[in-house]
Amino acid sequence: MVLWKYSFREVVSRRGRAILTLASIVIAVATVVSVSVSTATTRRAYKEMFASVCGRASLEITRDGGRAFDDSVLADVETTPGVKLAVPMVKRDTILKAGGATTVAIVGIDPAKDRALYDYTLVEGKGLSPGEEGVLLESSFARALGVNPNDPANDRIKLFTPKKGLNALQETKVRGTFTSQSAASLWLGGMIFMPLEQAQDWFTDPGQVDMIEIILDDSADERTVMEALAQVLPRGLSVGPPRSRTQVVEETLASSEHGLQLASAFSLVLAYFMILNTFLMNVGERRRQLATMRALGATRKQIARLLYGEALVMGVVGTGLGILLGLGGAYLLNRSLSSLFMLSALPPMRITATPLVLAALFGLGVSLIGVAVPARRAAKLTPLEGMSRVVHEDMEHASHRYTIAGLGISLVSGIVLAVSIAGWLPTSVAIGTSVFVLVGVVLLVPVVLGPLAWTVTRVLFPRRPAVAALAYRQVLRHRTRSALTVGVLFVACATGIGLGSTILDNIRDVEKWHKEELAGDFFIRGMAPSMSTGTAALLPPELGDEIRAIPGVRRVGSACIFQADAEKPSAQPEEEKQGVVVIVREFPADAPLYLNLGNQDAEKVRDGLEQGGVVIGTVLAQRMGLRAGDEIALTAGHPHRLRIAGLTNEYLAAGLTIHLRRADAVRLYGINDIDTFIVMVGRDELSAAQLSEVRARLQALCDKSGLMLSSLTDITRMIDKMAGGIRACLWGILALGFIVAAFGVVNTLTMNMMEQTREFGLLRAVAMTRRQVRRTVLAQAAILAGVGLVPGAASGIFVAYLINLATMAALGHPVAFGFHPVLTLASLGGAFAIVLLAALIPAQRAARLNLLTALQYE
């Protein structure tokens, strides 16, 4: 038999059902593609960002903590067996002034060795020359700045150079432009090559370098060379692969990826139940046609192949559309992630096989799995059963198999989730487990459908017993169909409120963190520090005296951030050190600590800091198994064991932070750099005009030195704007989920209306009005919504609580769990409204039934 023509006619005749099925697949596939492509792009941006300053280097020598060191070790390094070339380098991030301010990476390198390390091609101008100042810019970056090395009127740029004091903006000539695969404009806006001597004059001291990049002989063994170099390097210097500096970035990216993966997993579950419900209705609506085909000789396998073929075609089309939509979503998601991680430029999206394979697996997999149950039921359908308007299986009570499966899945998932919450399993395990918890609960819906539907009916329709009775009976008449519709509403509501509550809890925690940790009224910086690495351009110390001289300034503090390695004092030699970010600042006795200490005694923590202790982030404490009172070994050029005075909730650098007094940083590590000036003014003592005058003077000072001025109000407004954007996205996601679920309600009510056609005709014949028919159909929608949404809201709050417990192990500190009545009530009210609006279509169709046609309907 030629069945594909029949399938084509059925799909065309039921466009709404086909669109719903496609929409479910498209949303699931688009979510997977968006998350896969955007996270891969962000990871690649960081990987290439670090690789761009390493070139062909296999190893690099750095000082512990990332500080500059004397290049006198170069001779010993070059004579080490296996070393082909050793290239000293100064690498600093700073500000380029050309119209606006742009963050750039300065790479100071020996002009005689740059081509051996980097593979680049000159586009315009000429290369670097020893003893001659000038820089090379990446060609596309130079064009964007309007710089032309061949035009004397436009061949100069200004760079922020803290060593020059208050004259920090230094002008230099652009000698040429280049293009390179490995050094494109990835480092927060651009890369600039300059001669090593010029970089040392502007950013370090003579003979000081930030790193030595090493190119090995072709036959050299990397491990052997590393061991040999470790023997000749002085204390405080280490050798390793260039990738070692990305540890903190990995931690930062992991937290955001977990959230995106959780949203993807919930989208797949919602899509599966939507597709399953749609195909079940499709089979139910085509029972007579399928029974007729069976009577004409079609076999069970042919019927099953027919439905699988339709699902496969839907899956292919939905996957294709989902990939296109997902790429658009990835572009928008990339922009959000680049803003979050302060990457002003991400590399172009590279479409690899991985997201496409995942899309095919999920799109086709969800379609074929979703049609499995309907295909099995259709294949078992006998011609006699197919002539009945009602499927016997739909009228049966809950299957014991599904009940047992639901209980088993819920129990096992609950145990695994509890183990993950306890911290014995990775946080990523909790993502898949939480999804299976919801699947298990949905399988139990048929068991409680009757009692819940009866309760909702009594609550919603106490004064309309006739309408309520008809609606209640029809809902229970098809348990499978109603249970799946309720399941879709349940999953949409539970995941929406669960994720929404978690997001709002974390936003509130971030807002609390920044209010407690921002220690001034104004902040002067060369550049905005990266949220992932904390790096920023250094400032000239004498700038502090200029700030103090401004009338109205009460106190001027300073801070700097550098990277270091930390480990337990009892760690074994083979154990890997933990990369951390050290935040150095003053802790005046007459000012608050400005640390998010939770319930800890602030004065006790202050005493610990005064005695040379440190305060570490809760994430770092959880990762290393440390607590207040323990010791931590911190290496930044020199290793020292420091007492932990307290723990602070921290979001900078993924919480892998250590707070250290400036006096101790100078005494222990010789670090007295400044990348931020913290200005306190007598806000309570100054009038609005005086406060405005203080800001104007600070702005004038910053303009002269090419610096950034931010007020506490500015930062608060920026964070509030980001939070507002996240909240707006949250409401959009909730609305989309409920709209998709509403399609399921339309399908269910349409099927119910068709099966009640003759019944409605008889009721109309005995004086039932069109208005009463509409009310009956809307009452069915209200019962389904009540049964699915109210428990879904309660489960969503519970899901949020479970997510809160699971993320506590990852964050290292508890995020205060809160009930959000506005979110819950708005979700319930909005979902009810969407469901009832969706129900108007089948309700109106039922009310407009021709009485004679309805009485003749079989």
C-alpha cells in the first residue's frame, strides 16, 4: 500500500496539529543549539584570548602571582637542552585613547624574535625595529580606529602608561598594521605589539619582564624540558603550559553553563510531553481511518511505520528550523555572555559538527520517542475497536506500570539529588536529576487526576453544577489525554517558577553583595576590571595626592588585584594548586570592612586581618575544604602560610578570591600596585551643589589622565539595569513556556469538543444555549489549568528550593531562599489567562455547531 500520500493528506488537513508538533521540536532544538554554540564561542574566545599572547610557545616561565621578574634567568633558559628559543615578553592590558576608550593588550617583544613566536603578515607600513619606538596594530582594529600608518596626520595613538605618573597618556607612532590567525582582535578589543624596551620603559622597570615564552626543539619532550627548567629557575618562578592561566576563567564559565544546561533540559522535557500528547491526539482523531486501513489489509507494522515516518519528517523539518532559530538565539545569547564576562568582542560563531549532531539527536530523538507510545497503540488497534469514537485505554484508570515507573523514577532521582546536594556528586549531576524528578511526578498525574479534578471543580464552579458536571466528566473521560495536558502545564509552571525564583534569589544576593562590598562613593580606574580574572590597568600612586587635595574628599583608599596560587599547607607535591585572585586594599579601623560576611563577627574578622590573616571567598573555602581559623598557603613570588580570619560571599572571579591587607601584601610579596582609587566624601556634610562640585573636580582630574570615574550611584544603576534585563528575559521565558503549553490545551479541548459533538447537539435540542456550551468548554480548560498549574506552582517553589540547596555546594555559601509572591501569582494568573484565551477557539467552535449536523454526528 502507498501510505505516504495518506500521511501527507492527513498532515495538510490538520495544519494546526502539525504546526504544534513542529513548534515543540523547533523550541527544543533551538534551545540546544543556542546554548551549545554560545557557550562554545565564549570558551573559544577565552582560549584564543590567552593563546593569542603565546603564539607558537609550548611553555612559559612566569613569576608566581603573575608579577614581573628580572630577565637575568634568560641565559640559563636558553642553554637548557630541548629549548629552541626563549622570548622575553612584557604583557599588560591597558587603555587606548582614540576618540573613546578601548581596552587593549600590550605585547612588548624583542623585534628580532617576534616572527619566530608569532605568525603574522604586515599589511601596511613596516615592522618593529630595535631601539625605535612605535607599535603594530591588527589591521581591522586599526581601520576601526581610523589609524593609518602611511598617513602622518592619522598615524599616532595614545596609551595609558601608569609609570609616567600623572602624564599617564603617552603618544606613540603606529609603524604598521598586521593580520594574523593567532593574534586577532580578541583581547578585550585589540592586540598591540611594541618593542620590548619601550614596553619596559612604559610598564615595568629595565630588565623586568612578565613572562618568557619558550619554543621547543621538534624532538624535545615537553615534560623533560619542564623538569630541567625547574632545576635552573630561581625560587618564585615556575614553568608550565600557557593554558595554565585559564583556571579561574574555567570556573567562571562553568557556573553560567550549568544554568543554561538546566534550561535546555527542561525545554526538552516540555517538548517531549507536547509531542507525545500531540501524536496521541493525532492517533485518536484518526482511529476510524486507521481501522479502515487495517480492514483493507494494512498490517500492524505498516501502521507503525506510517506514524514513525510522519514523526521522522516532522523531526527533520523541526530540526532544520530549530537550527536556524537556534543560531539566531546563539547570537543574542553571545551578546549577553560577552557583557557578563566583559568581553567587548567575541570571535565569530563557528558552526562545528557538535551542535548540529546534538540538534539532530535531540530533534529526531524527541520526535521518535514521542511517537513510540501512540504508534504502539495504533498498531494494536483492531478494526472493530477503531469504529468506536472513544479509545478504551483512555477511559481506563491509571496504568500500574506508569505508576510504578513514576514512583521509581521519583525515588531514585530524589536520592541522587540528595547526594548531589550534600556535595558528594558534581553540581552538573543535579541538572539531569532535577529533570527526571519532574518526569517521575508527571507519570504519577493519572493517579491523582480524579481527586484533583474533583477538588478544582468544586472550588471553581460551586454555583454551576450542571456545567461543572459535564466538564468534569469529559476531563476524566480521557485520562491519558488529560493527564498529558496537565503534565505539560505542570512542567511549564514548575520549571518557570523554579528557575524564576532561583534567578531572583541570586539577583538579590548579587545586589546585597555589591552594596556590602563597594567601599566608597567614587571609584577611579584605568579600565573596568574583568568579572572573570579581575585584571585592570595599574594607576600612578601620586594620583592619590591629587585626589586628596580636592575639597570635600574625606578619605582616599586604594585597591589592586593580582593572580596567585593557593593550596592547603598539608597538600601533597603532586596535588594541583588552585588559581586565585587576590584583592589588596586597606581596612581602616574607623570604617566598615565592606565584606559580605553573613553571620560572622565583623570585629573578630578585623582582628584576624590586623594580625596578618586573610579573608577568602566561600567558593574557594568550599573547593579547598577550609574554614575560618585554618591556614592557607598563598604563593605570589614567595610562598607564605596565612591564617584565615573569615569567609566572604564573593562573585568576582567565580568566588575564588582572597582579601589581603595592603600592608601585608607589601611586607610578604612586595606588591604595592594600585589599579583603583576608592574615594569617600563627606556625603552627609555636603550639599547637593558641593557634592556635584566634588564630582566635577574628580572628573576633570580623570579626563586629564585619561581615567574612568564611576560613582556608587553609577555602579548601582548599572547593576540594577542588568538585573532589570534579566528579569525581563525571565518574564519572556515564562510567557513563552505557557504559550507553548496553551497549544496543548487547544488540542485537548478541540478533541473533547469533537467527541462531544453529538452530546452538545442533544443538549442544544433540550434548550442548552450557545453561552452554556461555551462555558462548558471553558470549564474544561479551567479544570485542566487548575489541576496542572496550582500543583505546578507549588512544585516550582520546591524545585527552586532544591536548586538553591544544590547550588550552595557550588557557591560555597547559602543564597537566601525566598518566596516570591509576585512571581508566583503573576505566573498563575498569566497562565490561567493564556489557557482560557486559548480555550476560546474550541469553545467558539462548539457554540457554533449546526444542530442538525451535530445530531447526525457519529
